[in-house]
Amino acid sequence: MTTSNHSGFLRLPDVLKLIPVSKSTWWQGVRDGKFPKSYKLTERTTAWRVEDIQKLMQEMAGHE
């Protein structure tokens, strides 16, 4: 999945396709501030901004 030049939100399964970590590692990273904060779209729906995930991927690749 390419996220270039897109805006919107990604749910956790989509994020984990792009960032190869486990759910528990992802949530720990969110709590620690290592990964972007989540947004509650509805009471039961949590997602991340595409822009935040793109930035994280660039940082992980060493291209800030």
C-alpha cells in the first residue's frame, strides 16, 4: 500500500502492514511517544493520520 500524497486516516491493521511490529509493540510505542498518537473517530474506532504514518516511515528510513 502506498500512502504518498494521501490524507485521511489508517486503522491499526493497515498501519501494521506498513510498520512491521506487533500490536503490543505498536501500542507500547504510542504510549512511550515513539509512534504517533491515535485519534478516536468514534467510540469504538481508533485511527492514525496518514501524514503521521508517512512521517514515521521516513524517520525510520533515515530520511527526516
